[in-house]
Amino acid sequence: MAILDRAKQASVEITPCPYCSDRTSIELPEDYRPVYAYCDCCGKKFIAERLAEGFQVLTMEEAPCCSDPDCRDIEMGGYDEE
């Protein structure tokens, strides 16, 4: 019996930029990890993350650490134990 390894594919969504409100496209991974996105109009970086139903976008300033990909990696990363 062969097991098929399905590649996870991202979905492309259209959302208002949290900074300038212009419509911009974002690419969301299939898993629930947050990602950085950039506005097509103003060029500012913001955070997008999938929710149980839909997704949310956050400015860099309002995002909690668990929603910021870099902060999340640091907080959830391994620690050197002595």
C-alpha cells in the first residue's frame, strides 16, 4: 500500500493592508504558522496568520509575540541547558 505525501500548498488571499487599507494579496501557508506579508501599495511589512475560520492581519506594532514569526521562533526555540 503506497502512502501519498501530499505537499502542503499555500493559499493566496486578498485583504486590506492594516496600515494603508489598500487591497493587497497575501500568501498563507496551509498550517497555522504566522507569516510576514508586504503591502502591494505602501510596501509596509505586516503579519498574516490563518485562524480556525478565515485569517487575520496585524501591524508589526500590535502583534503579540506568538503572532510574530521571528519572536515566535525565538520564544519556542530550544534553549541550551547546562
